[in-house]
Amino acid sequence: MKKTLALAAILSMCSLYAHAADQQNQQDEQGFYAGISVGKSNVSSRVVKESGDAIGGLNVGYQINQNFAAELMYRSMSFRLFDNLIGDQSYYPESHIGVSAIGRIPLSDSFGFYGRLGVGQTTMKSASAALGSQHETDISSGVGFDYQLTKNFSAKIEMTHFSKTGVNTTLAGIQYRF
């Protein structure tokens, strides 16, 4: 009888420990994060055709679990340094701010594949100051890979397409999880 009670007590403690460890793992997968990225963009529309512009990006989000996150993102889409010099009257995509849903498939403990689907506003700038800016509602979709460097830092590579403006971006970045 004493052996049975001792065994039951040990099994109960192990069960509580396993449950607490599982809860801790779930909490480790949740939380806020912020990141910064650099890369290049390609624009191909009826008005603009440019490739290889240097771009940057910022993102903040909340990791709901290991498979899903919600994110607010900003992307510069073009660095045009010599506007107003040659009389260009066209519009080009300058920046995008939007929200995205992220779906992630872990491929190992530290490596994952993810997809992005979002919507936001793209600012279309004119090379002519007299024309001002326009704003387009733009759908974004993309795929990427991430690699967990440490508990808080990860690196990522991502390709994103902005459907209405015809912009494709390729970015490499780093993310910090709080």
C-alpha cells in the first residue's frame, strides 16, 4: 500500500511538472517582437519599371503561437535621389504601411517556413513636386524562412509581392522577441 501511494505521488508530481513545462513552452512561443530588414525592390507597372532599388523595412507583431502571428509592417519601396532634376512626371511607389497575418510551419526546432497575407496603404510619389502624392490600398502576400539564432533573436529572408502597385521586394532581416 505504501509503495502504491509513493508511486501515485511520484506520478502526480511528474504529471504536474510536465503540465508546467508544456505551459512554459506555450508561453515561450507567445509574445511581442520587432524587426528591421534591408533588401531590394523591383517595380514593373504600366508607368514605372525599375529594379534593384535599395529598400528598408520595420515590423512589430505579436506571436500568438508557433504557427500564427499578427504584424504591423512598414516598407520603403524606392529610394529616388535625383527627383525633380529631369522632369519625370510619373508616379512611383515610395512606401507601404500595412497589417499582415503570418502563418508559420516549423521545419525544425530553429528553422521555419512562413507565409504572409496582408493589406495596407502604398504611397505613390511623383517625381514632380507639383503633382503631390497618391495613396493606393494594396494587398501584400509573401513567403520566407526564419532561423532562431538565440532565444530572443532570429534572422529571416522574405519575398513579398504588392499586387496593385506591382512591387516585389526581397529582404533579409533580424527580429527580436520580447
